[in-house]
Amino acid sequence: MSILVVNSGSSSIKFQVVNTENGTAVASGLVEQIGESEGRVVLDLSGDESEKKLEIPDHAKGLQIAFDMLADAGVDLGDSVSAVGHRVVHGGEVFYRPTLVDDKVLKKIDELSSLAPLHNPPNVLGIEVARTQLPDVPHVAVFDTAFFHGLPAAAATYAIDRDIARQHGIRRYGFHGTSHEYVSQQVEQFLGRDGLNQIVLHLGNGASASAIRAGSPIDTSMGLTPLEGLVMGTRSGDIDPGVVMHLRRSADMDVDAIDELLNRRSGLKGLSGINDFRALQKRIDDGDSDASLAYDVYVHRLRKYIGAYMLELGHLDTITFTAGVGENAASVRADALANLSGFGIEVDEERNAQRSKHARVISTDASAVTVLVVPTNEELAIARATDALVRTANEA
């Protein structure tokens, strides 16, 4: 039996059928451009890809098309799937471990949408649709914030009025937790060492950093929402809160307009007009000064977090790059760790330039800190968490 993993976004649904015993994806796919005049459903069965282009009016129709394509290819989810695992971005202070979904749980996840307005509503929609399509199997919510639930109070607390913070659930929650936990565990398995002090850099369109001591996170860059921290594809990351008040007063921008600016029109896109790293690099090579500045700001912020986390950890064993940019952009890895030999960090130029889909060391043999590239696999992590919870529930 396999686990179906569903990651529902505002206009797309990613899904994967995962065999948790051997860690392989039986099938994977993407439903995108939901609600537009022409949508697309892509299905990959062990490298054999098929595609349909048609109008997809809503998530329910999109998921039904995907399930029909799977059935036509010989994958009957009703017979082959033992549970469905759902990625949910924000669990607030309520959810900090994988949770069986019922109507009460789903309502509470929806109520947490004020903390993640771009993410939790489509997450809820995906769960509703999948529960309708597959009503006879358990559905499990796995939360991005769960891994960081136990952050030390000093790292989790904002220095604002404590009563207001408590009343409104304002604290640093952290995100990409499934990825940070999975990758940090993979590092220890790959190196055959336990109890490591690690920095993990999840660099995709969304980006976050974490400091992990012996398997437990002690700090992370994202906060109340996924907006805080590193420069990202379209998000600003750290910014003086006074900018918000300034824009409200001087530009007469309301809360929604400022939210749109900081979440969708900032970061690399705000600085250069694009948020694709390959296109950004091409513009840099062509002499585009805006693209060069965007890249420099991105790396500058990244180095600030690496330095801060080195100090917090006291002793550092590993630095690991993961996710789309982290796994593929050799220049980012090299520039983020340039001129740090005095801190025991030396990147091997030849190793760093090599491309691979497998975990690998990119530091020199003399480097005191081991630098790695480890592909993340959030779908496998969600599938395993779902499988473990369902098995425990069945045994109870």
C-alpha cells in the first residue's frame, strides 16, 4: 500500500503516490492554472509523462481529472492508497504533530488562515476535495510549523507587548519544517554521525534557514508568517516594520496593498523584475545592473544568517544547501560561503560545480565544517509521517 501526498496551492495542486517502504514515487503529478481559460494536468509514472490541457474550473475538477488519468494508467487510488497526507503550512500553537483530519480539525485549520492567508485557505480546499474523492481512507495533516514548535523561548518570542502577543498568537513559528527536519536527518545518515550542530539552508522560491543542535532546532529565519527572514523569489524577507507605517501614511497604501507588495512584488522580483534564478543569472551575465544588485542583496542576507547561526550554535559541524536554488545554483553556494576559511569553511570549486540528484559533500577535505548539498523530499517525509500516524491509530 502507498500514501497519496497532496500539496494544494491557490491555483495548483501537486500530488505524489509514495511507497513508504522503499521511498519511491509510484506516480507524481501537477494540476495547474486552475480557474483559467486553459489549465494543465501533468502525470509522471516512473518517467513516463502524459499531459492534458483543458479548462479546469476548480480544485475538485482538477483532482478528479488527475485521479482519472491515474486510473487510466492502471493506478487505482481506491485500491492502492492506504491514506492521504496533506501539507498544511500553518498549525499555529494548536497543531505541532501530524494530525488525523476530521471536520473539527479542518475547521480549526481554516481558522488559522489569518496567520497564513496565502497558504492555509488552499490547503483546506485541497483537503476538502480529497476527502470527497477518497472518503474511505484516513486523511492526515502534516504541518510546516511543527518541527519548530519547540524553539527556545528567546528565539520564538517577539519583543512586543506580551498580552497582545498572547491574545493574538503572535510568536515566531517557522516554516519549511518538514524539509529542515528531513534534510538534517539525511545529513546525519549520510555522514554516519549523530548529534551534529547544523545549519540547513532551504533555498527555493521561498527560502529559510535553520540552526539545529543535535536534531532539535534552536532558531529559524521565518517567523509569524513565511514572510520574515531571507530574501526570496517574491517576498522581501526581513524589513524594518516602520516601512509598513511609512507606506500607509505617505503612499496611502492599505493593509492588502502592502501585503501584496511584500509577499508578491518584492524579493528578487521586486528588485530585478524576475524571480527565476536561471533567468536572473542570464541577465547578470548580460550586464543587467538590477539583476546584479538583486543577487548581491540575496547573498548578503544569506551570509548574515549563516554568521548569526554559527554564533548561536557555538560550534558548527555542517552547512547544507537544499531545495531548487540550493541544490542547483553553484554560484549561490560559492558566494554564500566565500572567504570563510578562517571559520573552518572551505568549498571545493570542482565538487561544487558538479551536478547530481544525490546527496554529496562540496567542501574540501581540509574543511573543518562539512558543506553538503542534500536534495529535499518533503513528499516522502509527509508520506512517512502519515503512514506512522495511521499505523499507530490502527494499533490503538
